[in-house]
Amino acid sequence: MIKPHSPNSRRYPAPARGAASLVAALLVGACAPSVPQETVEILRILPHDPGAYTQGLVLYEGRFFESTGTYGGSSLREVDVETGEVLRLHLLPDDQFGEGLAQVGNQLVQITWQEGVAHVYDIESFEVTGTFTYEGNGWGLCFDGESLWMTTGGSMLVRRDPETFAVRDRVQVTLDDRPLFEVNELACVGDHIYGNVFRSDRIVRIDKRTGAVVAEIDATPLNPESGRPVGDPEAVLNGIAWDPDSDTFYLTGKRWPTMFQVRFVPR
């Protein structure tokens, strides 16, 4: 690379002050966020099992239901909101890696990463009442009252029939008209889907009709209080559940000893 003041560098006349101001304004505009930017207001910090490799989180009738991953350690859990105590535990086969979780009526649907199997459970007994099969990877899952929405690690939201798991539609997630990849754990809230962006401290709010990201939420304020294991690259933000009664969210991460109740606010 040629150094700025090397003999071979080309010299140009300095721009006039007005032109320089215009260039600066254009540069600032180019760097400005294209969608509204929000952050998290922490309302409460609660305990969470530090051994839980959190992949899916659901709040239903004052109870957490959680899906955890890893081969040989994947599970479905019922967890006490206030104490983080695991009240019930169902282990998946050692060759299945648990991923997203959704509540559909009196049932829970839990997908797996690369195994192409979705398990259906009775929410009160954890009895397996059925299974679905699908092609490709499974990442996040949520239910909007009509359809299941699923991510796969790519840039697509897959809309599925909750009774058959058949694909109804595919919508590409975009930010600035470009595909956004690796949206992970999901929460369905009205016309929007909230998703953790894998390996980041960012959550996006997606218009489920168009796939467009309409807001970005910076969750870095959680880090100082998270207790996330230092040096563990897998201990990332993951796990998002909406509380419709208070219009707040619960957030945690893989192997975090903390659960946060937050509100999303303008930054």
C-alpha cells in the first residue's frame, strides 16, 4: 500500500470548505443506522442454570419452558421464573441437539439442529405426543397463534403449519435490502418476530410479512451483569421470551447464570 506522503503518491488540491463539509455530511449519512436503534432497560436480574446451553425459551402462564442443546446434554425443561430452579427435565437422545422451542396450545414443539426431527410434548406431563420430520437445519422457532416460524441458520424465515409442520411460505430476512444470516432464537410478538443474531449482542425486530428488519436492539448493557463464562466463545446471548402481561422480555444466554427481565427502549 502506498503511504499517503510517499514520493509516488498522487497529490490533489484541497477541497473548498463547502465541498469538504458536503463530503463530511455524506460520510456521516453513510454511516448512520438505517433502522431505529434501541437498547435494553434492565428491570430485574434473576438466577439461571449456568449449565443450560439455552437454545429456546418460552414464558407460559408464569412458567419458563426451555430447550437446551449439545450432543449428550440436550433437554426440555420447566424452570421456576423467580429462582431458576429446574422443576422438570426431559432428556433428548444423545445423538440429537436441541434447538428452538414454541408453545402451541397445550403442547410444546422442540426442533433439533441437524437431525431433522421436531418433538411434540404435552405441556403438563412432557409426554411425547408426536414427531415431525423436516429437511435442513433447525435453529429458532416461535408460534404467532396461526403459524410456526422457524430459522435455519441461513437468511430465511420458514412459515410452517402447526398441525403438520408442512412449509407454508418462506420469507427472506433483510437489513438494508441485504440478506441477514444466522438469526437464531425467536419470539413472535404481533406482526413482528424478534430474533437473536448468532454470536452477537444484537436482537432484531423483523416484519414477518416482508422479512425486513425494522429495528435493532443493542443488548451489550447485559454483559457486565451476565456472569457469562470468560473465554467461552459459545456463551453467547441466546434465549428470548415475551411477557404479554407486562410487555417486557426475558433474555439470557448459553451457560449464563443470569436471566434478565428487560424493556426495549430507544437508544
